[in-house]
Amino acid sequence: MKLWQLSAAQASQAMAQGTLTSAQYTGACLERIAEHEPLVRAWAHVDPELAMAQARRCDLELRRSAIHGIPIGFKDVIRTRDLPTRHNSPIYANHQPNEDASCVATLRALGAVILGKTETLEFACGGNFPPTRNPHDLGRTPGGSSSGSGAAVADGMVPLTLGTQTGGSTIRPASFCGVFGMKPTLGRIATEGMKSYSVHLDTIGLFGRSVADLRLLANAYRMTEKPDASPPPVRRLRIGLCRTRLWDQAEPDGQAALEAAATLLRAAGATLSELTQSAQFEDINRYQDEIMQDGGRSAFLPEYYASNALLHEDFKAKVHNHLGLTPEMMRKALDTVALCRIEFEQAMDGLDAVLTLSAPGEAPPGLHTQGMATFNRLWTALQVPCISIPGMTGANGMPIGMQLVHRRYDDERLLDVAQTVATVIDTRERVWN
């Protein structure tokens, strides 16, 4: 195995044992980037000299945490004090913040190596598309808007990345790229220092090569209370199978993948039961979009007033309230989502997690699309934690993720369950290009 193929958890253990240095691991990742970045185009900015300087300092210091010396990439809508933050927008083409976002500062303080900035859809919600390609098929989208974050982990360029999710921007690219992705409970990771879109929805997202990798980040952000994982035996799992009220919008490959995953779990001894959603959920995706677009009315006002000529029409439309949202509409959207949240969390009684799709199917061809957030919007609206687990594939051999969901603040329990579920449905033997 080459060094860059190590997961973050494997590398962390090797560093703790003194058999691997941060400089060796970071250097291997930089070599992989140099080789594959011209094809995948996952990075908005990488400074190899700066990354190696950080890694060498880590090797001279006492070990601060399990994340010490591990290289991490950050979506380019998250501020970094020593790397530019451009948002994939001409307005910020030369922008260099003077401080880190909270999520970056936390990991830097724990000894992480800030490797670089990953490509994103402009402001993570519209406008200019990123140039990033899916590592499994360069003619297909990696998903978005955390395009580079998903693709960089999938291609072995870096073991961990941070993204964001306001609709489906972490779980969908994790599904399309065949990596592990997590959208935590709203508010579990501070969003100060990322480009805001909607305070009701904006969430920092996590990408890794395993559930253990996600747990390293979850531990760093104090989303867990136990020092070690406690994965339950699969035979004790009680899982709700939720096709949602949008099942007819899933592609045949997606529908087949979910049924196949359910069959594998039943065969392994898990108990699955149908979890249906009432008519109250019928329009929840529309309500999520209204809540999100209402956030855009104010989120892009600074750019609208200061840099109007450079601002993409997508964002001008949001400022101008292109959906015609009214106070009455917003109250109804927020109140209905709140009622759905109560119904969902009550339905979770007696269940260890809910299993559903991460995306409608395989990543679509072309870079002019980022895929549909059909099976993400409702969970983002509910503010609940979600984890996408790879392992299933479609007719073209492309990844299709399975999404596990839990109640708000049950992030640690969800990680434990995901670790067990992954052993059942993620049986891939990864062949790296």
C-alpha cells in the first residue's frame, strides 16, 4: 500500500506509534495531487511549501490530538488565514482573509495540516460551476456544491475534507464519488467564517475514507462523548427503511441499490421495518427551498451593493426575491418543517437509524449539472444528522450511496450504527488508478 492510500484513521495510528511522520504522509498526498489534479481538478488552491512546512512542524511537536499531522482540505467558501478564499467568484479573485473560520481554527489548534482549498459551485449555491470531474468517470459530475471536497477524497489526494450543506452539498457528492460523507446536526460545528446562505440550514459537512475517519473529525468538534466507537452488533440493529414520498423521483438504479442494501442488512441479521411519511411531508422539499432562498435575499447583499457588475444573475435574482416569498409563506414553511421534525423524531422511537437514498442514482454525465438534491433537502430541512455510506453501484459501475439518518443530536449514535452498517454494505476492494 502506498502512503497516500492510508485512511486518516490508519495514518493517525501509525503516527502515534512512530512509524509514520506527517511530512511523509503529507508529501505523499502532494505527490498524488501533482499527478492527478490535471485530470480531476479538485483543488482551487494548494501551496505545497506551506503544507510541508506545517507537516515538519507537526513532526517536531508533542502530539496534540488524533488529528495531529493529518492533512485536510477545505471547501473554498470557508475562510483560511494563510490560503486564499475565492468562493469560485470573480468578486473574490484576489481575496486573502486575515483569520480562519471557526472550523479551520479548531483543527489547526489540534495540529492538523491545512493542505489546500477545494473547488466549489460559486458561493456553494449557483452561478459559476467548478471544473471538478468525478474520479470514477471524468465525463461525469462529482456532485456539488462540495465538488472538490468529495472528488479529492475519492481520488486519494487527501484523506479528509470539509464541505458545507444547505441542501444536499455534502451527502450528494459523497454518494456520487463513493466516499463517506456526514452532515451533522445543525449547529454542532460552528459556521462562523463560512459564506452564509441560510441560518436555518447551513451546516459544515465532513468527508473521509471510512466511518473511523469521520469519527476523527467528530471527536475534534466534540460531537462525541465516548473516546472510542461502540458499534452495535448488526443482529441487534432496528432500522427504518424510508423511501420517502419522492420515491418515484429515484432512478431505477437508485431504487434497486436501496433494495439491495436492505436485503444485505436483513441477511446479516438486522431488523428492517418500513418507515412511511405522512401527507405533511408532501411539500417539504419545496418548503426547504423557500427557507433557503429566503436566506439568499440577505446573504448576498454585500456583493450586490459593492460588486454588482461582477455578481452573477443567480444571486441578483435571490436578492430580488425571485420566488416572491411573503411573510405568510415563510411562517408556513418554517412551521410545517417543525411539525415534520416532531413527527420524524417520534417515529424514530425504537429505531437505531433510518436507511434511505443519498442521491437519486448514479452521477449524471457532464459537468453542467451537479445532480439533484431530491433525497437531501428534506433531511437538511429537519436539521438532523446524516451519513452517506458507499458500497452500492449502478448499471454503469458508478457509486450510489446509502444514507443513514437519526434524530438531532444523536450524531454519535449515528456514527456507531454507520460503522456497523458499512461492514455489511461496503464490501468494495478499492482499485486505485
